Amino acid sequence: MAQMALGTRRGTAGAGRTMRTALPLLLLLLALLGQSRASDGSFQRALVLDMARVLLDNYCFPENLLGMREAIEQAIRSGEILHISDRKTLAGVLSAGVQGALNDPRLTVTFEPGYVPMTPPPLSLLPREQLVRLVRSSTKLDVLDGNVGYLRLDRVLGRETAAKLGAFLQDYVWNRVARTRALILDLRYSVGGELSGLPHIVSFFSDPEPLTLIETVYDRPSNSTWELWTLPRVPSQRYGKRKDLMVLTSKRTSGAAEALAYALKHLGRAIVVGERTSGGSVRVDKIRIDSSGFYITVPVARATNPVTGQSWEVTGVSPSVSVRPKEAVSRAKALLAARATIPKAVHSVSDLIRRYYASRDKVKVLLKHLETTDFFTVISEEDLAAKLNYELQSVCEDPRLVVKTATSVPVTTPGDSDPDTTPGDPNALMDDVFRVEVRPGNTGYLRFDRFLDATTLVRLDSQIAQKVWEPIRDTDNLIIDLRSNTGGPSEGLPILLSYLHDPTLPVLFYTLYNSIQNTTTDYHTSATIQGPAYGSERNVYVLTGYHTAAAGEEFAYLMQSLRRGTVIGEITSGNLLHSRSFRADGTTGILVTVPVLDFVDNNGERWLGGGVVPDAIVLADEAEEATAEIVQFHREMRALVSGAGELLDAHYAFPEVAAKVRGVLEAKWRDGAYRSVVDYESLASQLTSDLQETSGDHRLHVFYCDVEPEAPHELPKLPSSSADAAYVVNALFKIDLLPGNTGYLRLDTMPDAEALTFDPVGPRLLTQVWSKLAQTDALVIDVRFNTGGHSSAIPLLCSFLFGPEPPTPPRHLYSVFDRSSSSTAEVTTLPQVQGPRYGSEKDVYVLTSLMTGSAAEALAFALQDARRATVVGEATPGGSLSSGMYQVGGSILYVSVPNQALLSAVSGRPWSISGVEPDVAAQGSDALNAAKRIIAAKQRKQEARRAQR
């Protein structure tokens, strides 16, 4: 691992390939520029050619050079540069051209005949005393208030230089920095340095494990790549990942300092404060083009960040917080001060969740998640609130638990309650709250725009019985209008619900857990109500609007969950969250909205609040009209549900299952499961779901149709003219010869057996299909794309695959039970067939898929059940040989019922409605290849046994 101190060097084959690809560019230039230097523009042509060669050998993006071909060709054709005699002007034109062609502003051409290259010696070669003075002059360290460290680095020292300074560098810089609680790393004036110093600095601000890739550097002249990794060990004490780190930048920040800021930012280790950096380069060389004094400045190396896949070069490092450089230190201090409140705020949020969050089963997971959450990128109170909210939602998925910043949201404390504004006069209160009518069609109508508390309801019990329940006691249906109900105390809900149930039968309405009081209460029907109960038999219709809120929403939700009513209208306000808001910490503006009530309905489902979605969504103003239509539909629906059960009882292929399903439908009706049904579409959907769920048969289907659906047409028979017989046989029976003398037969439909046995198709079938397949050593029958057809073809097809002519008796394939006639018929192979049989000794493989259906499934089942074939592929969907379509009464509702059952010849049991399970499972698209592999493996074993003899 020591070799990772700087990085791992490797050759870059991709760049080599790019260079080879770019060689035709040189050949093109030679062809274009291969004119006599004595001709006009020969110098300029040669200069362009030399410049192209320099770029090919040194530019760090060689793959981009392919785009120069058209640019250079166009420039020479235009003749623009051929007539420029001024050298500096020519250099400017070439600079603009190469920058435009490669979209890289670092590429510049200059004319400097007197230029003398000067390369400063590496710092590592300087005496140690001089290096110490350099460090003291380019490094400033201070400890600010609150034990905040300030480290200014004007140069990033390379690996060798740092190693030469040894203990001095650790004692003078890193060991002193390590003792601070937070650090401001100032790179605003850093304009020099070496990338080889990055691993030590980044490692100082990281943990030992896991090792992290910092940056990848590609060097074009050497065609090699270097990877810079964090170090497993550093000579000084690590600063680690837990302390805050601010990095200051400016427009002057360049080179290795940019690489450092970019790495720390995108590793999530630092917050960058200041200006966007200069956008320098890893390494830029000034290379002579020719002997006349022209030079080109070329970036010869490039860096890539493993996190972003991009680089800090050219575009620079964008700050997390943009400020003017002279304000960067003060802004960093302010950010550190703000971030110092994060642990306390997080602890406060955790404490609120621990104390008040009503979903107790989620508390432990939430607190553990907050303990391990990384808040390094948080730079403001708004960021902290957003981060906390995101992290909590990612775990609990509870929209009621919300963290946000606000200054005007009312903050509640445990024990707060809504003030009681109930009027004292009972008669005035009754007239003010309740409106009762009996409407045409003997439909009761009850409207109240707010809920009363339980104490008031008990006090007014006799008045409510007389003025509310007595007038509507004999109505056929009841409409409860909550469209303008804005809520009120929820404690009165059980009393109202008790009037809508049979008070002699205890019913659990809901369970409420109060985290503030730490109490759990079950709410049941009340046996103490004085008025006449409306009971649970008659239908109740609840009208809702957007303004329906609080207890009104709870009532609508409970009427749905209890299956006691049909909700019609608009989605409710969704303001009821059973929550309270608390300030997270006295020094912040962060507010935490915590669900303090856990509302669990009688089905054990936890209600997370939000708007109640009606069974029939209509505008509030249209709710009464829609209700009238639904009431009429419900009067007819009982007969429709019973009728569907009766049809199943009369025609379904499995009588005992039909009886069970019919009983379930009746029980669901009595339980109110169909009160949410509001039209034929929802009734068909509900019936289909109930039929399939109870029977386990996905083939049962209920649908509605305004016009009587047409009966399915008979499949067309095969042609009787000899002219078309050959074409049809080829179309229906696709054959091939696979390796290993394996026959292949693909059937995409099951044709009528009668047409297959008579002229002119029968003889064609023998000569074109069976005579060819009979000579093979194994056979693959492909029904992956066969959705069914005539089951009469199954005996004929199977007859070819069993034993020879009599005395072998016909083979029992399966039996078919027909519910319509209550009869069972055996299906067997034919005693005689025309042409040669395939016999029962050679292997047969049947390919299936999710598309294989009906008669094709029966073919696969029969061959598998008789152990005559190996089924390869996917489980088939489980179709039926025959389904009847029956109208429910005189309505537009229809039921599709499988009326035949296929019985196994071996066990006598019905074929599973789940389809044919393959002997060898494979994707449908790979089934043929799987069969080929099985056949090839078996043939190799047979050859090996023959060889041993």
C-alpha cells in the first residue's frame, strides 16, 4: 500500500489508440502542405504542420485533436494565413484558430524570437534551512476565539519537500492545527505548489480507513496516468473527519491549491468560502514550434476528480458560499458559529422525537439514523432544517413529521388544548349546529358544520335524539353533509358513530395513542345513547368538500374504514395531522412538527393524515346530484352481486370453489365491502378482485359493456384447395434441423384436427413435416408464441410421439370435465395415424413462455404429465380450454367463466390454474438455447458410453 503515497502509475492504452487514430491527420496535412517551400505561403504552411505535430505529441486531450482536421483544412483552403507576413499577427490568428477548434483558452501561439526558457530548480533540491524559511514566510498559523484554528497556506509543498522538512513541518503546522476544534484553511493567496502534496493534506483531514481516491492525473508526453490516494498513515496526529473545516478561496487561488479545495469540497469534507478560483492547470508547457521563434503554450497534463468525473481546470472551483475575499474570514467565522449550534439542535430534535413521536416503533430507528448522519455540508439554518427533514423522511416516510425554519408558526407546548366556545343555550345550539330534512325518495339529510365535544353531546343527548335521529329514523338512506364542516373536538366521534351502528353489537371504531399523556384508548360503540339508532343496515352517504377538516376528516375516514358509508365529493383539506409544533432549540428558528397522536383504525391501519379521498370524486356543488345517482345504483347493486355469484355457481368448472366464492360475495355484501362501489366500472373491478382472490383463478373476470359483446368467432379452418395447402402448412408448421440431428417444430397456433387429416392438407403435412422430423434423433416443439386454438389437434400431435401401430392401445392423455353438461370425456391418442410415428424412445422437448396459452398449454401439460417430454422455459399463464361469457340479469355487466376443467390422466386431479411449470426453468427468449445445451450434453454422454464399449 506504500506505493499509494503519491499514486499508481499506469500506461494509458486509450490515449495510444487515439494517437494512432490521429495519424491520418498528419498524412492529410502532408498532402495539403506538401508543396514547394518556394511557393507562396510555404512558411505558413510549414508552421501549421509543425504546430499540429507539437499538439499531437503533447496536448493532454489527444481525443479532441480529431476535430482539427476540418478546421485546418478550411483554414488552408481559405488562404487567410498564407498572406500574413507579420509574425505577431500570424501568431494571434493561429491562437484564435486553435482555441476555437479545440475550445481550450489555454492554447496560445506567440512569436518570441528572444525567448529563453528558464526552469526553476525543484524545491526539494534547496537546502533544508532555506526550505524552513520558505515555510515560515508562506505559512501563517493562528488560534482564534473559541479555539478556531486559522492556517494560511500560500504554497502546497510536494511530497519530497515535505519529507525533507520532516519533524519541523509536523511541529510547526500540523500538530498545532490538530489541537483546534475547527479550522479555517486560507488558500486565497496560494498560487503555487505540487499535486504530490495533496495525499498528505487530504489524509490529515480524513480517517485512516477506507483509503480514498483523491484525483487521477493523465500526463500526455509520457502517456501515463497517476492516481492520488489518501494515506493509511500520516506522521502527525490526524485532524479527522468530525471537526469543521472552512476553505477560503479567491480569484488568485490556482494550481495545486485549486486541486486541494476541489477535492476537500467534493469529498464532503470542507465548505468552500470566497470566490471562484482562477481555473489553472495541472501543468502547462511552452513549446517551440520551429526555429523561427514561434512558441505554443500547451496543457500537457489533466486532472479528473473521481466523484464528479470532472476537473477544476479552466472553470475553477466554485465556492459553497460566495463572498468577497476580504470578507471570507469573517463569513467563515460566522458559519462556524452557526455550525456550532448544529449538535445542540440535532440533539433537541432527537429529544423531541424521543418524547413525543407517537409512532413508537419508529423512534429507535430514527434516533440511530440521526446519530450517524453527516452534517458537514450544512452552511445555514435553512440547510440544517432541510437536511434534518430529508433524513427523517427517508427513514419514517411519515409526512406528518416535518422540520422547517419559520418565525411566525405558532409553537405549542404539551398540554395545550383548544378553547371551548360552545354556546350555553341548548336550543340555540341545536338550531345553530344541526339541520335535518327528509327528502324525496325517503332519504334523510343531516348537515352540521362543526363537531361538538363529548360533554356537550352528552348534555344535549335528549335534544339530539328528538330533533336529529327521531325525524330520520324510518328513512331508507341517510346523507350526512360535511362539505362545510371545519372540524371541532374529535372526542364526540364515537357517539356519532354509535348512532350509525347497532348499539347491541360492540364494534371497535379506532384506537388512539397520545404520546404526551402516554395513554392508549380504544373507542367502541356506546350503549348509553338515548335516541333511536340508525343501525348498520341502511346506506349512509357522506358529502365532503375541500373545506372539510379536522374531526370532519376523521369522521369521513372512519366511515370508509368501517365500511359504513360512501364518501362523495371533493378530497378533504388534509390539515389534520395529529401533530404539534415545537421549537427545536432556544437559539434557533427551527421548528419540529411531531405527530403526538397515533390514530389506528379498526383494520389495524395507521392513518398518517392527509386528505380523505372520496369513493366518488366530484365537485362539492355537484355532490348531491351525484349522490342521487349512486343511491339509485345501490338499489340495483345487490341483485348484480348475487347474480354474479349465481352465474359462477351454475357454470364454473369447479363447483365446490363456486359455492365458496358465492358465500364470500354474500358475506362481503353484508359487511359493507361494496359501499365504496359507485358505478358499473368500480363494481366490475371489485367483483373481479373478489372472484380472483377467493378462487385463486385469474381467469375469472367481470366487465361491463354498453352494447352486448359479440361471441368469439370460430377460428378459420384450413383451406380445402390444393393451391393453398402447401403455403398454409409452411405457415403453421415451421420446421428446421438443428445441430446433433435435432428436429425443430414451431407451432404458433393450434389448428383444427379435422382439417389436418383430410386432403389436401393431410398429405402435405406428412411430406413437408412429419416425414422430415421422423428421421431426427431428438425433437424440439416450440409453443412459446402459441396463444391457443383448437384442442382437437392435441390427440393427433401426441399420437405421432408415442408408440408404434397396434397392438399398442391408445394412450390416455387427459380428461375434460364440462360443467355445462356435467360430463367427463377422456382424450386419448389415435389408434392409427398416417405416415411414420416419431415413437416413444426419442427425446422430446417442449418450449414454453408467458405467452403460451389455452390449447398450447394443454399440449405441454399432456406430454409432461405422460412423461413423454421435458418442458423448458417459463411457467405458462394458466389459461382455460373453454370460457363462457354470461350476462348478469338484464344489466350491462358480464362475467367470463371457465366452464371446462382439464383432469390429469395420471392423478385425476385438475390441471393447476397457475399454468404448466417447466421441468427446466429458463427465460422464454433463452429456452431454445437451454434445450440445445441439454440435448448436446446428453449426446456427449451417449458418445462417451459408446466409446467406452
